[in-house]
Amino acid sequence: GTFDITHYRDNVIGAYTPFDNNLKIDKLKERITNLPEKDKFDPIFEKKPSIINAKFKNIIPLTDEIDLHLKHNIVGMSRVIKPYEDEEGNRYIMIQSKDGYQYAQGLGNGENI
């Protein structure tokens, strides 16, 4: 479809009722109005999800033996995947996952070998 910044400003942001009374919708709408000129882009353009997906890194190498494969972009990824460094300086990633947790528990008793 088409992205129209005026529609976004008036109908998406303009129709929003904020929970926080300190959020000034009119000021936000003014900033949105200035974006095309400030950041040098057309105010109306065709959306091309394939370009966004092409920039999405879906395979992250973790070790020589392990890659993390992301199926699609995750909203709030920093709540699901977190860095961790222990007291010896070893670096890990933590991934919130019930299935992964159960799998890792089985590694200790040889179940998942």
C-alpha cells in the first residue's frame, strides 16, 4: 500500500488519546509534519516490505557450531533476547523461551543428546 504522512499525522497520531497527559499530541503532529523536509523523503510513497525484510538480519552466528535463526522481526526484541556477562567475564545471550528452557534442562541429564 501507500504511506501518506498526512494521513498518519491526522488519523493515526491525531486520533490517539494518550494515557500520559504530559504527551502533547499537537507538538508531535507538528514534528511529523516537518519530517519529510527535515529528513529529505517524500510525504507519500509506496511501501515496499521486501526492502525492509532484505535489511532484516535473520541468522545471527553465535559460535562456530550454533546460529540463531529469527523467523521474522520481533517487536520488543530486547525483552526476549538479552546479553549476559558472568563474574568471570564469560558472555552469553539469554532468550526467553519455555521450550528452550526445557530443552536446556534436559542437557544436564543427557536427554537431548
